Amino acid sequence: MSDLLRLLKLFRPYWLWMAGSIALSLASVLANVGLMAVSGWFITAMALAGLAGVSMNYFTPAALIRAFAIVRTVGRYGERVISHEATFRLLAELRTWFYRRIEPLAPAGLAKAHSGDVHARLSSDIDRLELVFLRFFAPVTVAALASLVVVAVLFAWHPQIAASQAVLLALAGIALPVLVAKAGGAPSERLTHQGAEMTTKLVDMLDGLGTLQAHGFDAAHAARIEALTCGMIAEETRLSRLSGLSTAGVGLATNMALFAAIALAVPAVRSGALAPADLAMVALLAMASFEAIGPLPLAAQSLGGTLASARRIFALADGAPPVAVPARPAPLPLNAADAALLSFRGVGLTYPGAARPALCDIDLDLMPGTRTGLLGASGSGKSSLVNLALRFWPPETGRISLSGTDVADLDPEDVRRQISAVSQHAHLFTASIAENLRVAAPDAPLGKLEEACRIAQVHDFIAAQPDGYDTLVGANGLKLSGGEARRIAVARALLKEAPILLLDEPGEGLDRATETAMLEALFDATGERAVLYITHRPVALERMHALLLMERSRIVDRRAAPQMG
Ligand SMILES: Nc1ncnc2c1ncn2[C@@H]1O[C@H](COP(=O)(O)OP(=O)(O)O)[C@@H](O)[C@H]1O
Ligand SMILES: [Mg+2]
């Protein structure tokens, strides 16, 4: 229930749209009921007048019928237009809201969630939330209001008919939906989770299709997806059966209302309590009012799944960001030329659930215009240093400062603006090479892109492509070798004008000659930047001003470069 209330709170900016849609929907339902009732009365009254040979005023009822028909049609049209407009606005708002909530979590806070699962939450779960208004909130409100009006009108004609109508409306509109919600809640909730699991599995499978095939594991994976499908079909069947039963239940109540109205109205007509022509009107009024009740069982049935989606969304959105953003971030400090741009003091880090720390007691100073080499075996903690500098993770102990200011007092985005990094697993988007490069420098002219790519030794390769810098790369474009992608990532980092440059194994995947050429050109171009060059192979280390050696989470040796052999 609290999830439902929280959802409705999210809808608050759109309450005018929703109220408008509910008002129009109510008007068209009531117009339809009115149309049936007046038509019934009119036809009967005309027939009786004909039999008795008297004339009657048929202008008023005919005008009423026309008015009801127009209101019904226009109301229904308007209601569709407004409710869909409201829903789309809401959907856009919900998606941006959710995205804004999860963005600060990335990447550390989302590490536990599979990307397919996040994808499922962003798409199908959010889609389902929009239905809360369209399929639940609006029909329930309209049904309640329409039933009240119909029972009140019937009461003026015949209190007993009104009472029997109230009982049947309550049975079909309250008791039946409650039963359906009880029976359908669990299967519809399971279906939501199965759907999400399916998306997760499929995304995972598509990502790793080559690996699965190479290991002959694709059949097992396909079997798992088939089992999941069977489970989903079983739940779907259960829900279809239930919705069939509930539709039959509403139909039964509708016909019982008609029957009860006639059974009570006939004696009333006989005794003269009810005019003969009113019989048809009262009976049709009773029957037509069930139109508003029709959607309620289905609304109740899907509620379980919808709330499960809401819970999935809230669970991720409520995660605390791993790196807290200060309420009032300090302004970015100015750096004096002789002070460290980035410094670590006694920094330690243990990843959640890890048996041993990834970093212990790290002291490090990156000075403007100097290059620091960090050499260490795989797993020694080098990339974790970059994660901390980029504020993807908070340090567990110690202090990291940017030009003397503790980074904990700064906005993480401000910190990242000062740092340009080639991370170990740099991502290339499905976009042109130029667009991938301009992620770092949106306004850079082509000349600048070329200059950076020349340094990264990748310009000749790009120029040799038929589309040059417009060549599409990534998942749906040109497949790049690891070394080519790496060099584009290096060029991208060079394009970002930040005073600190972090290079995490920039030469990975390159042959020795290309690697050396790239690093030489790169280090010629670093100028006044403070550079940290991370590597596990001793390449181009003679270009460093200082050298650190890392072993098992610690810096175990540090030397000034001239001492290097
Ligand atoms: N996101 C993470 N969550 C948990 N453990 C991690 C994570 N990233 C790295 N580690 C662990 O921390 C240690 C250091 O990793 P890393 O900094 O990537 O080393 P290097 O870059 O020197 O190869 C490794 O034991 C690795 O398994
Ligand atoms: Mg690494």
C-alpha cells in the first residue's frame, strides 16, 4: 500500500491532466448509461402512446438522446487523448526520475546489479508503472463515482431497486476484484520477476554468445531460457483463466441486476408506484451502469505485478550512492605550480565482501608537469587507485586531495572534470569515431581530433577507412581490434583538457613498436599536466620523473627516475 501511495506522489505534477481524464471518462460513462435509460423509456413511452392513441412530446427525449450520444462520443475521444498525453508525460518523467536516481550509483553502486536487470527496470518495469493510472487509479475512481450517481438516481424512482443495484455493484466492483487480487497477486508478481529475469538472461546471453558457443554451452543456456518461458506461460495461463472467470462474474452480476430490476419494477408498475414506461428505463439503467465496473477485476489482477515493478524500481533508486555528494560542495581550489594536483595520504580500500584490502596505506603525489610511473603485477591494486581518484569509490581510510582540498568536500563531478583518464576497460559507444572522441571534447574541430589520433598512432588506421572519422564503431559498427579501440581511447583522453591525466595500461593490446611510438608521442605532448602512467610491463619508463612499484596493495618501492637503470 505504501508503494502505491509513493507512486501516486510521483504522479503529483500531473494531477490536473489526470483529473481531466477522469472527468471526461466519467462523463462518457454516465452519458452512455443515460442514453440507454432514456432510449428505453422513449421507445416504451412512444409504444404506449401509440396503443392508447394519444400524442406525446417527443422533442425533449429526442434532444436528450442526441445530447447523451454526443457527450458519450466526444467524452470518450477526449478521455483517450488526455489520458494518453498524461501517461506519456508521466512515463518520460518517471524514466528521467529513475535515471537521475541511479546515475550517482554508477559504477560502484550498480556493480551488483546486472546490466540486463537495470535495463529491465528502466524499460518494462517503468512501462508497467504507467498502467497504475490508466488501468487502476482512473477506472476505480470512475467506477466509484458512476455507481454512486446511478444508485442515487435509481433511489429517486424506486428505493428497493436502488438497494439491489447497490448490492450487486458492490459484489462485482468490490468483492470480486478483492478476490481476484488475492488469487492473481502472486502469479502476476511472479510474472514480473520472471520477465525481468528473462531480460537479464537474454542480454547476458547475447553479450556472451560467442563465449557460450565456443564452450559448447549454448544449448544449456537455451534450455534455461526455455524453462523460464514455460514458467511464464504457466503463470500467464493461470492469469488468463482468472480473468475469464472474473469477466464471467461481472457478466453474471450485470444480468442479475437487470433481472432484479425487472422483478422489482413489474409489481411496482402493477401497483401504480412506477409509471409503465419507467420500467424499461430503470432496467436498462441498472444494466448499463455495469460498464464502469467491467475493467475493475483486471485492474485488481495486475496490481500485484505492478507493485512488484514499483518495488524493483524503488529498491534500486533508494540505494545510497557509494560516494556521497556534499550538501554544499566546496569551490574547486586553484593550484599553485609547486603543489601537488592530486595527492593520496595513507589511503586504504577494501571492496565490499573482499577477503583482503585492494589498497593499503598509499601515499602518492602527482605534481604539475611531472610524469609518475606506477609499475605492478596484475591484481596489485593499480586500477583501484584510478577508481578512487575518479570518485567511483570512496577511500576507506586516509585522504585524497585535489590541490590541497579533501575530495570529500568537493562535488565528484567537479573532481572528474579535473581528471582525464584512460581506464583499463574504456568503452566505445555505437557511434562514429568522431562522436566517440567528442565525448571528451564536444566542440573539438576535426583538426584537433586528428592531432590527438596522430599522437595515439591511430590516425592512419582511421584515415584508411572509407568513411574516415565518420566510421561507425562499437556493437553495430566496425569491429575494432583491442589495440585499435585502446588507441582511440587514448586519443579521447588526450582531447579532454584536464590538468591530471591517468593512463591505466594505455599500451595494452599493442605490439611493442606501436606501443613505444605511442607512449613517446604521448609523453612529448603531456606538457604541464600531472601524469600517472600505470603499467605492468617496463615500457617507456625512462620518460618518467618518478617511479613507484606496487605489490599486493602497497607501494613497496619509490625512486626518482635518474636512478632507474
Ligand atoms: N569492483 C571491485 N569489487 C571487488 N573487488 C575488486 C573490484 N575491483 C578490483 N577488485 C579486486 O581488487 C584487487 C585489485 O584489483 P585492481 O585494482 O584491478 O588491480 P590491478 O589494476 O593492479 O590489476 C584485485 O584482487 C581485484 O580482484
Ligand atoms: Mg588494472
